[in-house]
Amino acid sequence: MSKRLISSGIGTAIGITVLWLDNKWLFLAAFAAISVAAGYEILVATKYVKNIAVAVISLLFAATVPFLLNWGHIYQIRYINVRYVSFAFVVGLFIIMLFSHKKVQFSQVALVAFISLCIPFSLSCAVFMFDRFGEGHRTFALVYALTITWISDSGAYFAGTFFGKHKMAPNISPKKTWEGFAGGLLSAALFGFLLGRGYELTTRIFTGELNFEVQVLFLTALAIPCSLLGVLGDFSASILKRECSVKDFGSIMPGHGGVLDRFDSILFVMPFVYFVFEWQFPVVPII
């Protein structure tokens, strides 16, 4: 547990630093690096990394997507350029399969295409929030979106460790229990409530006034589907690890595993939070 806590502390410090610097290019570079690292871990786990052509084209694509999405946003043509690049990427994979069909199977191409599209597009939603919600509230939005599932994971881990008795899905993830699941839901809901109240309090302390109101009940309720989606992402990664006969995707984070082991639960949550905040942002001005 000590390794897990130390890794969490280091990761939290790095995350706080990136948020504090509040630099868009740093965000782009960070999420591009995470996308490449996560994609590489899957390629290693599935042993598809042995095909150099497939590995190189998929990792280059993962590294490029966040920057292409940003370029499209600047010139008001978001997604148009990425559609072309995504199409070329998929076509390239099929061309590789045609010329190396004895080594590269369709199932390999399908998995590589899926993870190379899913991971960077999902994480790029953080950059969309950076642009969408302005300097005033974007840090608040990003903290919620990036940490809600990690808080849920931590709550589930400790609740499961101390109170877990009933296995949730032993054939997929033997350590997960229903008690841990409940602890994760409660932790996420409590975090949503405290983050909303804390944002109001710190703003009032540092500025001396408060010209907005945080809809804390909305944030608290939103934490529940976020936690559920986080569990879905975690189970999806667990199934892939079980099929590949690996315990973790990597060892870069002692006590947690690889990069994907830490970010698997966020892959479904990040787009969901972004779309919900686009529909109804929980910070409203006081008239």
C-alpha cells in the first residue's frame, strides 16, 4: 500500500503542477504523451508491437491527434482535418494487413485501430474543456473531470480492502467487491459536493467576493454515472489484460501498474463530463 500511496502522491503533484501552469501546449503535450504510452502498453501486452509498421503508425497517430484537434479548433474546422487523418490511418492499417496478411490478422488491425482512435480522442476532451470554459472556471472543470474517477477508485480500493467480502466480478477482476463498489460511489458523490463548496469558499477567500454559484447537488448527482463509467472502463481494461495474460499493462507507477492502468477508468468519463458540461455547466453567474 505504501508504494501505491507514494505513486499517487507523485502523480498528484505532477497533475497539480500542470493545472497550475495553465498552459495549453503543455496540456496537449501531456495528453499526447499519455496516449502514446497507453497505446504502447497495449501493443506490448498483445504482442502486436512485434510488427514494427503497425506499432509505428498507431503510435504516431496517437501522438498527432490532440494537436490536430487543437489546430482544427483554432481555424473553426474541428474534426474535418482529423476525419481525413483518421481515414488515412485506418486505410494504412489495412494496407499493412494486405501486404503482411500472414503475420497481421484482421483482429489485430481492428484492436489497434480501436485503441489508437479511442484513447487520444477521449483524452483530448480535456483540451476541449480547456478552451470551452475560459480562464475563470476551466481549472475547476478539469479537476472534476480528471479526478472524479480517481477519487472513486481510491474509495473503492480502501472500502474493498477493509470491508470487502462479496466479489463483484471474480472472473474479470477478482479483487473488486460490492462493498468497494459502494465505497467508490459514496467517495465520488462526497468529492463532487466538497469540490463545489470548496470552489466557492476558496474563490471568496482569495478574491473577497463571489459572483457565481456552484450547483453542488448537480455535481454530486453527476458523480454517480461518472463512477459507473469509471468501473466500466476499469473492467474493460481488466478483460483485455486477462485475455493477454498480464497482471498490469506496465510498471511505470509502482502499486498502480502502467499508464493505462491509471487512466483506463477515465476513458469513458472524460467525454461524458465534457458533453454534460456543454449541456449544463454547473457554475452559474449570480445576477
